[in-house]
Amino acid sequence: MTRAWLIGAGPGDVELMTLKATRALAQADVILVDDLVNPDVLRFARADASIVYVGKRGGHPSTPQEGIVAQMLDHLHAGRSVARLKGGDPFVFGRGGEEQQALHAAGIEVEIVSGITAGIAAPAAIGIPVTHRDHAQGVIFVTGHGAGSSEPDWGALAATHMTLVIYMGMRRLNDIVSALLAAGMRADTPCAAIESATRPEQRHALSTLGEFADAVARAGLGSPAIVVIGGVASLALARAAAASSSDAASSPDAK
């Protein structure tokens, strides 16, 4: 029986992929892979599966969404099982909802295989919980990739006093910081940016909002990255300070 899956590959570390995702990959005839997916996860695919790279990545040239849907439908109508493999979770800024709608419109049911989204995994990778009773009663996931009418209402977001986790915000970080400061968010609000989270090349920068854009620029961070703004980021700052103190205490010069 022909089957279709929308699969979340998780944030990057292969071991953070779900068992259900690995089982689905092992059944698919065709796998359409996004650019941000760690290629190592394809070890779970069948040896004879057709792997198609469709390169969806914010801010970079990529296969048009309509073309991806057309490829999926062509394979499904030909009787082939199709897995659409996305980084993170397919329903969190992954356009999985649009692909589900398109398949449903064509009379095709699709199974959703959730993945760990980078908005949770990236902060956790450096010790930041996105919620904490002492710092934030909730978390807001928002895209920083917008302009004009699609621009998030940064003033309204700042007023919530919740953790802001921003996807695709690195290219517009200066504008985002300026908008939050203009909306009244305190300049000493803790912030973090995490690039390539959970992968060996992971890097991050910690700062306060007033100096955040400069700190990220000095660190040379780029996409893909997650930005965290709010009191919870202070836990990473405290962790870094504790690690620095521990390193200093254990150095030969300290004895």
C-alpha cells in the first residue's frame, strides 16, 4: 500500500531522532530531504530507497514548495511510498501543514511523525530551559524571517514577559533587537544564540539584549541558529560563569 509520511528528523544529533521516524524511513521508497537534515540520519533508509535533496533552507535558494509537492504526488500516484524528511519538527516552521493540506486535497492521507524542534533542543544544549517558574510562565516560538505585513509584533511579544525563541532571526538580528528595545524590553535582558545546535560544530554566544547583536557578530555566528531572549537565558550565563571558575580553579597557575 502506498504511504506518505511527514517526518521530523530532530535538531541535528542523530540520536535525538525518534524510533518512529527511523521505522518510517526504513519503509519509504522515496525520501525527499530538506537541507538542514543531518545526512547521517539516512543510515536508517532502505539501501534501495531513492534519496532526493530538495534543499529547503531559510535565506538560501531552494526547490519551490509547489515543486516539492508535485514530486511527492508524482511518486505517490506511481505507487511509491514517500517520506518527506524535515529538520526539527515538520509542523514547527517546517511548512508541514501546507504539505499535509496539499496531500489531503489530492485525496492522500499522510502520517505525521513528530520530531524534537530546535526551539527546545538548541536552548537545552547549553543549559537553557525555555520555561522556568522563576523566569517565565511560558514560551513563544516566532519566526524572525519577515517583512512588512508579515513582521511579528515585537512590541506585543515584549509585553508578554515570556521567553522568546526566534527561528530564522539571524539575518535580521539588529532589527529585532532594536524593535524589542524600542518596545521597552530591558537592555539587561539575558539573551543567547545557538548555531548548529546538538551537532559537533555547535557554537553559541551569550549576552544581554543591549549588547546582543554585537556579541553575536563578534562570535561570527550565522544560520542555522536559534535565538533565545528572556530571563531563562541567564541560566546559561550562570553555567558559563561556573564553568569558567571551575577551569580557573583547576589550572596549574591557581595552585
